[in-house]
Amino acid sequence: MNSPSLPSIQRVAIVGLGLIGGSLGYELKKSHPGLQIYGISRKATTIERAVGMGCIDEGATVYDERLKGCQLVFLCPPIHETIPTLKKALPFLSPGTIVTDAASIKGPIVKEADPLMPEDIHFIGSHPMAGTEHQGIEAAVKGLFDQAVWALTPTGKASPQALSALKNFLSKLPVRLLELDPEEHDLSVAAISHLPIAVASALVSLVMKNDQDFPAMKQLAASGFRDTTRVASGNPTMGADILINNRQAVIRLLKEFRDALDEIQIKMETGNYDSLLKELEAIKAFRDDIYPKK
Ligand code: NAP
């Protein structure tokens, strides 16, 4: 149940209809039957498609009075459009509205969002930890959030009532909510999501640069290379957005990553088989613990 001072959530808006926004529309239809879903996106064709696919009930390319009837707004455009879309939506939001987002970085977003918020409109940062390497409304899929962790990064400015109303709403989705502070979120996702984009891209770049002299590298590439480099085929705009906006954390971890590579290299150079084996065994055990074999 929502807090008595906040309106109950009957109609939500999703701004930015792509992989995340469209898939969220599908999910909300399933987990909140009867909810009205209003979409805003940049292109009219995207709105038409999203309605046709059944992700939203109706939508528009402009921000207007129709937003007033939405008690909850999800901002799901590219990261660098999150704050601009918040600014466009704010003049049309009613008191008591909760605004959240999906951006893969949280520190810079909440830092910019918090001072923009009027007392009676509440921003709480979100990051659903689900995705694919595809983009745009055509990439929206049902079930994208099944078993996913949904990170929430409330700041001191967030109203406890709004946080509890948002958590209550999200608890109907098949996600696990994880509340943490924005900086801890950004360092953690830098390690498990953002640094891998840089590493996978560097690995592909190495093969690309050798392609002329050693075409067999590409020809021999099989499932190991595909699995290791999957995230290098993600949306390049999102990759650049992430690496620039979360660069402090990623650069800090890149240094640690180089040290880890150096440790392996030194063991190889010195031919220290036992030490290398021990290290690879410890790493395997840790990874197997993250992804237990079914
Ligand atoms: P996406 O597939 O490219 O979707 C974004 C959509 O936003 C586009 O389809 C575009 O639709 C629309 N858009 C672009 N500029 C806009 C603007 N100024 N105003 C309104 N709509 C605009 O990207 P995504 O993967 O869904 O990512 C969206 C957000 O989710 C990002 O913040 C990202 O960090 C976060 N996220 C992504 C993943 C992932 O794996 N992809 C995972 C978790 C979180 P039009 O056709 O109308 O231009």
C-alpha cells in the first residue's frame, strides 16, 4: 500500500522507449494488470511501434499535460538524455509524483537530479541489472527483468514515503531489490559491468589490428572469444556514455586490472607453473561461486 500522502499508482509514464523502456512496459503490463502506461519517446514511429507491440497504451513525442495524470515516471532514454528528459518532464508533473530512471550510472545522475526536484516531487535513482546487446524499441523483450537485481540508490533528499511506495510498486516485478548508495553502486558496476566493456573492446581491438597480417585470428574465433567479448557488441553510444560518465571508478579499477594481468604475466615469464595454477584455481572457484553450475 502506498503512503496515504502519496497518490496510488494508476498510471505510469515511460520516457525513452528502447530495449529497457519497451521491456519495462511489457513487464508492467504483466505485473500490474490494469495499470495505464503512457510512453514518451523522440520519434513518432517508435511510439507507434511500442503501442503496436503492446509495451504501452498510448504515447507522444512531446511533454504536455498528459503527464499530470502519471503518479510514477520511469526515465529510460540514453544516459546522457536522462537529466534533459527530467527537465522537460518536470513542469508537467503533479505533486506526489515519483520519478525514477534506469541509467547504468547513478552518482552523476542523482547529483544533477536532486537539486532540480521541487519539494513535492520525488526522485529516486534506479538501475535494473538486465539487458542485451540490442537497442531500440525492436529490441524490447518480455521477461527481460526475470530474476534481475534492481538497484535503488536513494540519497538523503529522497522522501522515505516515496522510497517505500516505489519499493512496494517494484516488489510486484520478478526482481530482487538492492538498496545502496550511488557511489558504491558506481564502483561495483564499474567492476562487473563497465570495466568488462573496456576489456572486451580492447580484446576485439587487438584482433582487429592484427587482422591484415594474421587473418587466421578472426577465422579461428570460436565460442570462447564470443563469450569473452559479448559486451563489445553492445550499443556503442551506451558504452561511450558509461565509460565517460563513470570514468573515475573505471579508471581506478583499470589500474587494479593491469596489476592483476601483470601478476599473471610475471608468473608466465618466470615459468612458475605451480603459482600460476594456484592462482587460476582460486579465480575459478570465486567465479564458480558467482555463477554456480546448474
Ligand atoms: P536504447 O535501446 O537505445 O533505448 C533508448 C530509447 O530512448 C531509444 O529507443 C530512443 O527512442 C529513446 N530516446 C533517445 N533520445 C531520447 C530523448 N531525448 N527523449 C526521449 N527518448 C529518447 O537504450 P537502452 O539500452 O534501453 O538504455 C536506456 C537506459 O537504460 C540507459 O540509461 C542505460 O544506461 C540503461 N540500461 C541499459 C541496459 C542495457 O543493457 N542496455 C541495462 C540497464 C540499464 P527513439 O526511437 O524515440 O529515438
